[in-house]
Amino acid sequence: MLLRELLDQHRFKLTLLTGPEGRERPVNRVYVTDLPDPSRYLAGAEIVLTGLMWRRGPADSETFVAACAAGDVTAIGAGDAVFGSVPADLIEACERHGIPLFEVPVEVSFREIVDAVNPSLWAQRASGLATVLGRQRGLVAAMAAGARLADLLPPVAGDLGLACWVYAPTGREIAGTDAAPPGAELARAFLAAGRLPATVTVDAHRYALVGVPGRPEHRLASWFVAFPSEPATPSGLPDGADELVSLVALERAQLDEVVRVERRLADGLGRLLTTGAGAADLRAGVLSCGLPPESTFVAVVAELSGLRTPPDLTVAVLEEALRPLAPQVAVTALGDGRALGVLAAPPDLDVPAALRSAVAALGPGLGAGRLSVGVSAPAAGVAALAGAVEEARHAHRSAAGRTAVVCAAELASHLLLLSRVPSDTREAFRERLLGPLVAYDRAHDADLVHTLAEFLNCSGSWTRCAERLHVHVNTLRYRIGRIEALTGRDLTHFDARVDFYLALQVP
């Protein structure tokens, strides 16, 4: 494949910024990285795609481009998501080193480019692979150079005289040689197996299961390969199985690198959603993750509890659950053990039902742990996305502590209503009602806000509230009087109590 064959694919809107004379350069693979010095991972003739997360200043561009030049790469593709455009210092560095540089728009994900290039690369290599390099060495080299597993596995396995299938832990089929056995049953057996490789029986057929770990290294985030079992061998694995498992591991490693870059962009969107960013910033964040801003969005909050797991396992599990539902999803950690996912949901997709199926499939791998998931109602456009995230948080609180999927549409609560109110409006409402009390507590080391919350939780009962606060009823009456004087609201009126109660619910 030549570089011009990629640049001429108009759907990607790639703009060549330097090196037009390099359009005829050959391409051997696509490598996605945000390392400041990727030279040790380069074999030559790569297209290097980067999100520019390594750049802290102009001097970093020279370091990165010099490393690529030393690796004899074909071209560099720079994404717009971080800086909005390709920095001038990167363009100048590529001109100095004679490396073609093209710009990747924010709406185009690196995965789309990888998926477009790899089939062409494999098609060009397939016919002469065995004779030029030898079967084993040639096939591994092809995988490392970018041939995709779904295209590569059937002919390779056929050449070895084997059948096999690759699955995600939910039972989602990733690749296979022919009609696949039931993925859900095999996934349950894989997650429940005490040791791997394991031999299991499904529908009266024996299969040998081999795990292929990814990032993080946990069975809930691993792929597995299923082979028809060979009883004559100690492991049940047929001859040649190791070669195919190695190919699957290479595919997984490449995908993990792409996902790592995409997750950095999703982290940026997550920060925007949790810090109350403006509409323009949110729109840019959504675009950087490949999500159309005018979509109907669904937000999902998930948490794994009761397990000693890697910190990013919840993110990986949620990403696997969402990945089959939409072409592009953004999943990020919320920093409190929970993960947030955002997807542009097709209009006929029942997201809660699909997630319940995924959670049920992962059940055998949870053991004593729990996977709780909250799902928002559909939200039209970027302006409604922050409210959808609040809905998902509220729904998750209803699911917390148990393995369950709870949809906001199933709940009836004032918190659900509040979640759809813009954050600045909620904060202004809280400040108007509670601001004087917060200021008084700070100045006098008082406890008026807590007193108000307990008074409302006791439905205005003086006796019960005084007992809970461990104060005399007269002391309580004095505090309530101060609250009424500072706020100008009469707590004997029901509407005042409702207003105060809602203000206390605003985070």
C-alpha cells in the first residue's frame, strides 16, 4: 500500500501539511502512539498516528520527529483534538527531517484509519506470506504490521487445519474460522474456570479455552480463544494452537494501544462534564471523542465493588459492555472507583436491556463482587448531556451495593428532576437559600445548615430533631429562629420547607 491510497480516501478529510513528494512511499503498518520517543517500537515504513499528548512545548516536536525519522517511518498523522490544529513547530520539524505530515480532523478516530488501512495491507501480503518468510514467522510479522485478526485468523487456522474462535468476556465474538459455538456459554465457562487453559463441555461438545490478557490484567478484561478439544493432549489443545494464540495476543496489544489514546480523549470529556464546562467546550470535547454533537446521548455510570481489582478495571468492563452498542463510545474514570460512559445511542436501541445482558454475562467472573450500573434517559444534543450524566449518577446510587442495572426512567424522584436543571441554575438556587447560613456557620462556628437538614428529615418534629442533635428543644427553637431571620423564610410554611430541602440536595 502507498501513502497516497490513504490520503485519497476523501471520507477521512486528511490534509497533507508537508512532504507532498512522499505520497508514493510504501506503508507496512499503522502505529498509534503518544510516547515522546517511539523509536524502539518502530520497524520502518509505518504511518505513525499521534494525539500529541506528548507535547509540552515546541522543543518536544523535534524530539518526537527525530525519533520517527530514525525509525524510517513513512508519515506522521497528527490529531487535532488536543490543540485544535497541528502546531507550527511540528510542521517545521517534519519539513526539516523530510517526513510527510498529515492532519487528522477531530471527528475522525484513529481506529477508523487503522481499520481502513489494515485490510489492504493484509490483502497485499496474504499471497506470498508463507513462501517469502515461512508460515510462522510470516504470519506473526503480518499481524505485527497491522493485519486484522478477523481477516487473518480464518486463512491461518485453515492452513494449520484448525478451527478456533475468539471471544470477549461477555461472549461477544471477535473473530473465528466458521460457524461459532455459543459465545455466552463459553464465556460463562471461561469466567468460572479455576485455572486456564480449561477444558469445558458446551452443547455436548468439548472445547479448550485459553485466556489472552489485556490491560488491565484481569479475567473480566481478557479475551479468550476456544478450540475444539483434543483429549489426547494433556491440555486438550491441538498442535498449532500456540501460534494462533500468539496472533490473538498481538491483535489485543495493538487494540489496547489504540484504546489508551482514545481513553485520554475520553478523560478530557469526563473532566468537562464533571466541572460544569460551557456548551462550546463540551461540544469540542464530544467531537474529540468522535461523537456527533447533535446525537441523542445516553450516559452510563458503573462501579465494581467487593473485589480487589486493578483501579482501571471498571473502565475496561464498562467499555466492553458499551462497545457493541454504538460505533463510538467514550469511557473514563470518575476518580471515585466509578466509571462514566457516554454513547450516541441509535434510536431503536434499548440501552438498559443491552447492559443487563452484558452484566448477566459477566456474573460468573464477579464472584463475591458486585457490578452496579446506572443509565440515564436519552438526552438530545450536547446541551442535555450534563443533565444525563447527573441522571446516570442518581440511577447508579439506586443500584449501588448490588449487581443491577437501574435506568433513570424507572425512578420517580425530585433528584431526577434536579438533574435536568443546568448546573449554574442549581448552584444559584442553593446559594440564594443556603448562602446566608453557610456564611454564618463559617463566621460563628455554628451548625445551622446541619440543623436545618435534620429538622427537615424529622418532618419538622421539634422533639425528634432535638434528640437527634442532642440539644434542648429551646436551643433548637433558637437555631430555627436564626435560620428564619437570616433567610427571610418561614419554616412553618410547606413551600419554604420544600425549597430548603431541594437546596440541600444540590451537590
